[in-house]
Amino acid sequence: MAWRVIDTDGETWNVQAAAERRADTHLWQLSVSFRSKDAHREQGAIWAKYPLESVSKSTLFQAADRIPDNELKDLLVQQIS
């Protein structure tokens, strides 16, 4: 997933995908980083696992590109609620 910008509840967020693979599995798992552009919010990233796996890292990122913004917003809201 290419870097993306989403807006939710009047706040703007930079969204970045990462592929992670634990040592005990052959599957890559998708994690998503949310960074607020709001100066009033703490500047750390909020990380969340997205329910997407693949044996291929490139296939995982291709599938991440097709995730709709509304699903990313829902994932973010779950993390900050």
C-alpha cells in the first residue's frame, strides 16, 4: 500500500503499510501505521494489525492497495477508542 492520507473526525492521518513475518510462520502479515498530522495529538505512531496475510510480500502490498479508505478509518477508530 502506498502512503495514503485519510481524514476522520476532523483529523488528518498519514497511513503507511508494513509487512511483518514471525519466525514461526511462512506468511507475511499486514500492519498499518497511522500518524496524526494534528499538532495537538501526541506524535507517536498508532500501529494496528490488518486481517490480511500472504506468502508473498509483494502480493500482500498489492492487496493492501485495494483496502478502501473507510476500512482504514474503521481500523483507526478501533485503535483510538
